[in-house]
Amino acid sequence: MANVVIIGGGLGGLSTAMLLALDGHRATVLERDPAPPPPDPTAAWESWSRRGVNQFRMPHLLMPRWRELVERELPDLAACCDRLGAYRYSFLDTRRAVGERRDGDERFDGLTGRRPMIELAVAAAAAATSGVAVRRGVGIAGLLHDSYRSGPPHVTGVRTEAGDDLAADLVIDCSGRRSQLPEWLAGIGAAAPAEEHEDSGFVYYARHFRSDDGAMPDGEWLPHVPHGSVATLTMPADNGTWSVAIIAASDDAELRGLRHADRWHAAVARMPESAAWAEVEPLGDVAVMTKLEDRRRRLVVDGEPVATGIVAVGDAWACTNPSLGRGAALGLLHACTLRDLLREIAPSDHRGFALRWQEVTDATVGPWYDATVTYDRNRLADMRAARTGATRDADPMWETTKALQKAATVDPDALRAFVSVVSVQELPMPAMMSVPDLFERVGRLASGIGEPPGADRDELVAAAAGRLTQRVAS
């Protein structure tokens, strides 16, 4: 059994620690933010400071794949989520085309909540897990390494900013989007990891709400709806709360006025799928998040590890535009993959472990990263084309994906294929090819379906400029 040090005590780090501890490993989690978990979700939302998580109070929707993995691998965490008021939903409730329920439809059931509430649940479950030790207020100054061996540096632990040295058989970076792994590796003389990154190009304007009676608004729930140069996100959460967001291109200067509450509401009022969700008392002002990047990091370059004894999991490995909500599910899947690898090969096989980790990472979560980046690039190109009136060359796979989303509004098979992609169960092409003739059917159905109703570009610009009233006349 291994002695592991995990950098980062958020959703990914604590979940990784629990998975490994339940397998008999000893996990020490080091979290830079000093504030301990508050006593309840209300306090977590109002006062918990998590400066290391820039999306801490932004909208979140945990996908059914996350719920499936949690209930199977970490049932105590699922119980903590339920106890703290998490919301259970089915993606099949988002469309009227569902038809009769079928065997297997439970795979589309999700468990979700605001990020502070989910982190509170994870912290509670980790505190009750034997073999997990969490140290808060501990920053990392650098890595310890074996300086007496040839080849790439071998990491043997970490040095904290307080000057403490912690030895480890394996160091696991779960420090998220802001991971300093390249700097830590450079500090021990390791070659630079291979990185690919680009600005995802999106900005989020979001508000949270709470109902008076703890119930969600009536009507069809559509979580993600494209509207030309923008899209809306509508996300139920815990304890009778939810969020609504408008996503725009970060270079869309005409819509920057949406950071003002009255202008934001004037735009949302003209989006039928979200308007009713924004008609109650908000929790706070409009929150804005931008400067997000798609980035993937590899610690094996030209067939050789840049260092051994250290791995990156979740967002420390790769991060993407969060509008698809895949981060938590892919992070937990990645952590399960690490747990499984430790059953196959010991970290004492330094080179073998590093090479095998890159291989299984590329096989399990790598395709989802590629698919998400492809989505980001095409959706951003569509948004910019809608804004400028320009035409662009069609990406056949992207056009098929959009056709599947349209067909899902009228066809039960297309709906299940679509939500299997959204749920992080299947990639688009396997989802469509799993049903006879669905690929051809999707094209025929989509050709007769128009764009969803909502504000046009002129209305959005007028709302952002403060030239429209908040309410739409009945």
C-alpha cells in the first residue's frame, strides 16, 4: 500500500483521497485555503472563502456520470449530499419527447447542488474516511526529489511553504485549473511537460436564486439552449436554489452591460426557457467569469517521463470551458482510473507507472477532452458568425451534433442518445450509432426544426445597453 500526498483539497482532491484510502492507501491532503468547512450549506454559500477555486460561486450542474460513480464507489459521499439537501433530477425531464420510460433510463439521473454545498459534503465524507488526513492552510513551496539517480527526476514528496518536508511514494496534483505543476517541475530540474492550451473564448453572466417554498419552477427544464451569439444555462441546485447564466463570447463588447442586474434581467426575460427561473428573489448580484482556457498537460514527452513519482488528476491534468459541466464527472472518472492503476502496478516501478498512467489517461478521459475542445471551437465560431453575419465552413461532425440536439426535442431515441452525451456516458458518434438508423433519422428530423425562440441579436444588444425594460409585456 502506498503513502500518497495529494495537493488540493477540493472536490477532486478529497474524492481521490477517499478512493485511495478505501483501497488501503494512506492519503494526506494539503489544501492552501485555510478556512475549514462551515456547519451547513447556507453558511457555506454565504461565508466560506475558497480563493483557490475561481468558479466556487458560479453555476454548477453535476452530471449523471458523477452520480453513478459516487453511488457505486463512494456511497457515503452520496449520502452526505442527500443529507445536505442535494437535488436529484433526470435529464429525461428536460424534454417532452421522452415517451414511455425504458429499462436503463436511470443512467440519466443526476445528483447536484451549488459548489459550496457539494464541497461541504465531500469534506464531511472525507473527514469520516479512515486513512484520509486533511491539512488546511498548507501551501506548496516545491517538490522533493531523489538527486542521486540518473534519468528524469524522481519526486519523493513535497516541501510546504512553512518549510515542512512530507515524504510520499506518490504525489498527486489535484490543485485544479491554477495548478503550478510546471513551475514545481522546473524547480527540480525536470524537463517541461507538453502543454496545449488556448483561450476558450467564453464569458459567463450568472445569477443564483432561491424559491420561497423550496420548489423548482413549473414547466419544461432546458439546461443549455443556444441562441445565436449567446446561450443560456439553467441549473437546479440544492435546497430550493438554482442558477441562470448567459454565455457570450468574451470579445463581445456589445454585451458587457449584462454584468448589470437590470440589463441581465431584461435579456433573460426574453429567453422563454429561462425567464420564469429568474422571477424570484436572487441570491447576490450578477457574477461574471471569464479568462477560461482549454488546457491539457502531459508528463510523458517523446515516450519518456519528464519526472516520475508525480501525476496530475482532473483539472490539474486538463481543464475546459465549464459550460458542458463535465469537469467533476471526468475528474472522478480520472481518480477511479488512478485507483485502478495502483491495483495493477506499484508506484515503485517509477518509469513503468508513469508511462502506464499516461496511457490509461489518454484512453479513458483523453477522448472527452478532445470532444470538449472541438465543441468549444465550433460553438464559439457559431456565436461569432451569428454576431457578425459572416459565414463559415461547416464542420460535418459539429453539424451532426447540432442536428442530434434538435432531433432530441421530438424523437425518444434521439433524446436518449443526446442526453447520454450530455451525461458523460457516451461520445456523440457512438451514441448515435448504437441505435439502428438513428444517424440518418437525426438528419431528416433536424431539417424540419427551427432555432429555439428567444431574443434576437438586436434585442440582446438593446438589453445590454439598458434600452429595454426588464419584463416582456404579456
